[in-house]
Amino acid sequence: MEWYDFLIIALIAGGYYFYRWAQDRVRRGKKARKKKKEELNKKEKAALEMLQEQGYKLQEVRPSAPVNINVDGKGRGFNHQAGFVVEKNRSSYLVTLKKEDTPSLNSVSQKKELLLDYLLFQPAGILLYDVEKKKFQEIYLSLDFKTGRERIIKDEHVRAALIVLIVAGSIYLLSAL
């Protein structure tokens, strides 16, 4: 063997060790970035205990939903995170805490927050826990995506009139033949 054969073997071995070293650094970085197991804080634990007395079971802690926004070709993203999810009678409920500085349910910001939680996590309902009063409020949202035209057609009087017009038009067309 010539000296350059040893050089080629050394370069291959060095490249292999460099590759393993780089992969090990990437793996360590991913492990460090993995979030630790989420736990409930004291107020959430108190809320969960009250719910468990009523027959609810803990399903998920700190559920998060990735949201991607694309503006003018530039993508941005974030994770929307909520309190915790409980289950009762095969229905899941999102539990959020109402703190002292949280606006009332009549405020626009609170309605938007509840709507966002409802659309992202799609629970059967939202249980809003008032920390001060130690009470739950059950919130159920229903969305009506029908347009104004569909609402008009839903009216029974309009339906009846349309049926009469269709029948009259059919009779007119058949009599013309």
C-alpha cells in the first residue's frame, strides 16, 4: 500500500467520526428541547379534584394546536395552548381557569378566546373555572355557518310557497304539451 491509500482511509474514518459526532449533537439538542411532562398547577389541581368528584376523568394536560399563518408568502406559526381536557360520558371538555384579571364573558376578548379554543380543540363544551368563587361555568358553543339565503329558505312559509309555485309551474308546463 502506498502512503496516499492510508490518507484516503484516514479521511474516510475521519468523515465517519465527524458524521457520528454531528448526529450525536443533533440528538442531544432534540432531547434538550423536548418539553418536560406538563403538570397542573395548584389551582388547576383543585379544579380537577372538583371535577373528578363529579365523575370527570383527566384526558390531556396542556393540549396544544399548531397554527400556521401565511402572509404574502411568508409562513409564521405558533402553538395555541389550553389548560387541560377532561372526559365524561364519552364527551371531552376543555377546562380553562378564570383569573382575577380575566374579563367577563360579555367582553369581546373573552368571547374570541373561547371561540378560538372551541374551534382548535373541538370539545363538547368548555368548563370555565372561577378561581375566586370556586365554581364552574359550563359553556357550549354552536356555530351556524348558513348564509342569509339558506335561512330564508328554512322558513316554513317560504317552503310552502315554493312548493305551491313548483307544482303550479309543473301543471302549466304539462298543460302546454
